[in-house]
Amino acid sequence: MKPFLLQERERLNLKQKDVFESVGVSKVTYYRWESGSPIPSDKLAELGKIGFDIHFVVTGEHSKRLNNETFDEQVSKKKQLVKTPSADFLPANLFYVPVVDVEASAGHGAMVISEEYSDKSMVFDCQWLSKRNLNKSNLVVITAKGDSMHPTIISGESLVVDTSPLDNFVDGIYVIDLDSHLLVKRLQRQFTGGIKILSDNPAYEAQLVPQESLDQLHIVGRVVWMGKDL
């Protein structure tokens, strides 16, 4: 099945060049979007202004109201518009997850320099949220760096992290903080009470945090999405 963004562009009878020039991105960036890469919220708003059904682009389901204006009419209107907050273009059943300006290393560790929110965000469906019993206020997006979790996680991938307090620990992929370094690792509880830190790349050795040292292991949150559910 064709990517939703591609289907929408074909419905509007637009060329790729028309779209990426109108929304102000490079052709390489746009090609990645049509291949399935996440689209920043501000650019979703720009796509909405030129006629794209944003609900369909995100969920694959058409909204009840489709914009039938031609591309030229939309571009003309766009030039006259005062910049509108991107939330105005988001259907009620979708929500934003903010991108945090940090990198978590899937390697030897990236120093945490800043944890400020950037002006970007990613869009998710509320049904996705409710099915997984997640609280959207506890979700953030960070970027993976390094190769220790390859092939599960590729360097440069966006990761959605659930930062909710851990009431019950379950094995999975987590973002952890060790000596001011953020790491993305697989954590596995041991019968001895400790936790084993694992890398999916066999070139990296596992580490064991014994039960008496667990206070030195700070779990930032669990990775719940990286282009697919975990």
C-alpha cells in the first residue's frame, strides 16, 4: 500500500516539487516523508494549508471535510495568511508529542547538555494512546544516537519515551541516566534482584547492576515507539 502522504499528493494531482517548495523543505526531506519518516507538526500545518487532508496523512482515514481548492488557489491564500498555530490544523482525535532537544546514545553514552523542548513535535492518534494506557502528558520524543541497539534501533531514529513513574518494572527498552549520560538499552530483571543492561548489537557486552547498586541506575522512561510499537 502506498504511504498516506503519497496518496494525498496524488489525490491533489501535485508534483513532489510543488509540495516541497511550497512547504519550505528540501526534496530529500520530502522524499523521506513519503517513505514514512515522521513529519514535524509545523510542516503538517503547512501541508494542511495547501489542501492536504492531515487526518488522512497521519491516520490513513479521510476527514469528513476535504479541501477542494486547487493548489494555485491554496498557494495564493497561503501568501495572505498570517502564520497560524499548528494546533489549529489538528483534528480533535489527534495529539502532539513534544520533541525534547536531547540525544540518548545507543552506544557509549551521550552527555546530557539540554533538556529543553524544541519547537517541533510529532502527531499521534488518541486511540493509539488509549489502547496502550498511556498518558500523553508523560510522553516525549528524543533522538537515538549510536549503534549498540542495532538493528532494533538505528542511529538518528526518533523515539517516543514514556516518562511515567515505574510502578511495576517489566523487561523492555528504556532510556537510562548513568553519570549524566543518557543511554538507550534493553533492561532485564534478574532472579538475584539486580538488572542486566543489554545491547541488541552483539559487539557490546552486557552489564549487570546488582540489587545493592540499583540506586545508581536512574530510569528516565520506557521507549514505547520508534516507528513501530515496542
